[in-house]
Amino acid sequence: MTQKFRRNILITGASSGLGEGMARLFAAKGHNLVLCARRVENLETIAKQLHERHPDITVLVRQLDVNDHDAVFRVFAETNSELGGLDRIIANAGLGKGQPIGTGYFAANKQTAETNFIGLLAQCEAAMQIFRERNDGHLVVVASVSAVRGAGGNLTTYAASKAAAAHLAEGIRLSVLGTPIKVTTLLPGYIESEMTARAGNTPLLTSAEKGHRAMVDAIEKEPASAYVPNLPWLPLAQVLKVSPLPVLKRLL
């Protein structure tokens, strides 16, 4: 079945990494974009480049910290009005810092949990208000393959927050099942980005170009959920789900 063309797309966390990569590919496909992130200078540079390469599309830039919940609702509502309707909202903004539990870094772990779940909850609430009013739209929640199981060390809080994100998306999907509103949970594996660069040696790392394209291709199919890239992460996720803890520790 041919999927609907979702012309107007809002992306959070669009100033670099996965968000920027998706924005560039969607722009090339003729989509109007709302680019949101804290680093507005980066957004403005990206928007200028997109305007030059794709003069027929509209690109709006909004500085946004998803932990400013009132701002999330305001920016989503304002850009929805300005573009005549947001058709797809990609809740991509997230934080990857964290430390092992009980080692004195509660503040860092708390910030990760608040950004990746409470900040996401605000985005989903704001998005679904728009989509419920119209009875149409596509919400994309960017979780992670780490949502499949708990993780040790620096990833403990991050993995837990992404599991919460995946469950939130599934709950929303259940609530609108059978309606024109679609909800996709995206579960990326390790894709080249600022976050993976800070992490150092990362196994099974996918190039940014391949990873971004896999994400956009999956989003446009509007599945309930998708591991990206599909290989190796779909089969590997099934292994992770059933691995005993000693094996899981070696894999992660």
C-alpha cells in the first residue's frame, strides 16, 4: 500500500547527529521542516544549506529545550499553525550521558532520565493534541536498541529511559489503534554520531549515511516499530531478549 506523503515534518534534536541527518534526507524528498534544538546557531546553518539546495521547501527553525515543557507545547502549536498543519512529528531529542548507579553521579543520571522520558512525554502530549484534533498524523518516537534489555555501567539510566520511551510509544499506539493516527517506535542501533564519538570504541557501528537513510526509509513505511538498520539489529535484538546476564554483559 502506498503511504501518505506527510509534507510537514517537525524534528526535535535536529542540530546534529540523527536529527540533522534525517532532516537533510527529508528535505531532499520535498518535505517542509521544523527544526528544533537547543543549539540554534547549528539549526540556522542547516536551514540555510537546505534552502539553498531545495528552494521550494519551507524550513522553520525554533530553539527548543525539551525540558522546558511549556516551550514544547508552544513551539509545536505555533509551527502547526504556521505551516497549516504538522503531518509528522519525530521526537528525537535525547541525552546520552550517564554513570554507573551509586557512583556519585545522580545529577547526570537524573538529567538523562528527565530528558529522555519526561521531555519525551511533553513532546508526545503536544504532538498527540495536534493529531487528535485532526484525527490524522504520524508520531515517531526515537528509542534505541538498548531498550530491549537493561544495561550496565554508564548505559544503565540511558537504557532504562529508552525502554520507558518504547513503552510510552506502544501505549499511545494502543490508544489510537484503528484510527488514521500512526505511531512508530524507532529503535536505532549504533549509528555514527557525536554521541558514539564520545563513547569511543563502539561495536557494530553503522556509518552516519547508512544509518540516517535506514531511519528515513523505516519512518516512511510507518511501521509500529523498526530496528534500524534492520541488519544486524533485528536478529541481534532477538538474541539480546533471551540472553542470560553473563552473556548479556559481554554483548553490551
